Amino acid sequence: TPVVDLAGIPQDGRLLGAAGADVTLIEWADPQCPACRVYTDEFFPAVVDEYVRPGTVNTEFRGFPFIGGDSVDGYRYLLAAGEQDRLWNLQEALYRHQGGENDGWITDDLIRELAADIEGLHVEQLFSDAEREDIVAEAEGAASAAQAAGILGTPTLQIAIGDDEPYVINIRDVDQLRAALD
């Protein structure tokens, strides 16, 4: 069962929520990262219910697939799901089924199973898009792009207000995240 209900919330590629929100919460994550799973399980539902659904904050996913090959493969599928505006649904599903680091848990069978349960996500299109040259290149270059942006690990959260440069926030609990977003 998904940890958060995303029904009715607009998605546009990597963006979840109202495009015109004044505040964007940027999440740098790796599909294999255990701490990213904790963020999704324990923090993300509050972000969605209290900020994204009402339209005051949107959230943007940026991949930092540094743990290994499964990370890059998982990010390819996330980017491909973003082509159908279902990145956030697949991201949450991957964390619910997360295996051990670099043990080969991101398989075609798992992706097919998860994707089939996501309304509006066309499985064959997902697999086709995940093999597109531009998506493969982006996924393979994402770790270098994150490092070039000064991102040191995952999950890293940044806040961008309007068109201002995003800044990193350090939080330990949901209340600190609420304070940062408020």
C-alpha cells in the first residue's frame, strides 16, 4: 500500500504539485538509498498532505544515483515514468520494495509489477522510454551532475523560493522540515 495518496495532485515530469507554487522542495535521492526510503516513509506524507496538496509547495525530484548500477537503472525508470507524469508514484513504489544495495533487486519483473499497479502508467511505454538515448545519458551522468551542483549525499533537500537559487536544509524530523517549509 502506498505511504501517500498522490491522486489528484498534478505531476509534470519531475515536479509534483502546482507549477506556480512559490516554494519548491528539491529532493536529491538514489533509489537504493536506505535513508531516502526513510524520508519517503516518514517525511514525504506530511510534505504532500500539508504543503503539496494545498498548493503552497511543490516538490522536484533530482536523481543522485551514486550507490551503483541498480541506482542508475532505477533512475532511468524514474525518468521514464516522468515522461508519463508518474515519476512520484514509481519512486514511492520503489522505496516500498527496496532491496539491499547493489544486490540486483531492480529487475524488469519488479518494474513491470510496480508499474502495472500505477494508474495511468503504461508499462510498455515505460520500458521503451527507459531505453531512450537521452534518458540513458541523463541517468548515467546524474551522479556527476549532482556532485557538480555541490550535492554530497542522499537524501539532500533544498528549498527554492521563487526564482532564487536553492539552498540546502538540514533536518532531523518532520517538525524541522515543517519549520523550513513554513
